[in-house]
Amino acid sequence: PIPSLKREMRNLSEECDLEPVTVSMAYVYFEKLVLQGKLNKQNRKLCAGACVLLAAKISSDLRKHEVKHLIDKLEERFRFNRRDLIGFEFTVLVALELALYLPENQVLPHYRRLTQQS
């Protein structure tokens, strides 16, 4: 399910015109959660959604209506409630120890792969 979730994250990000670097950051956040053993069947879609949302907020200059549009798309694509997503966003932030700014060497491999695929 992890590769298919990452594919969904990428497709959704493209629909919302997010930059490849944003998707790359979301991937890194997601992988960190996987490595920490934080993912399970019940929360993996919420994890993926929260990672995309956090990456978009930190790396893009989103306006309020763009954030709302992104949340609408996440809710529609991953089939969860926006209230759950907003609450889970903080859970993910804590699990990542508030470290949303990532070193280039963590983001670059994903970024290269994404830009070569498109």
C-alpha cells in the first residue's frame, strides 16, 4: 500500500499544482513516519494526507482558499473527514519533532525521480 499511497500523493499534488519539491518533502515526511513505525492500516491515509498538507504549507506560498482547496482534494481522494485530517496534522508534526525544514540530501533523490518521471 505504501507505493500506491505515494502515487496518490503525487497525483493529488499535480492536480493542485504543487511543485515537485513539495511532493518530495511530503514523501520524506511520510517515510520518516514509516521508519518510526507510526503507520497502521487505520491511519496510513491520514498520515499521507497530513504529510502533503504540511509540505504544502511549509514549501508553498499558499493562500487561504488554496489551502481549503487542497484540504477538499485530500478529503475527496483519501476519503477521510477534514476534522480528522486537521487533528492528525498536529500528531504528524509532533512525530516529526517539528522538523519540517529538511536537508537537501533528503529531498533531492525524490525530487530527481519526480522530475524525470514527468
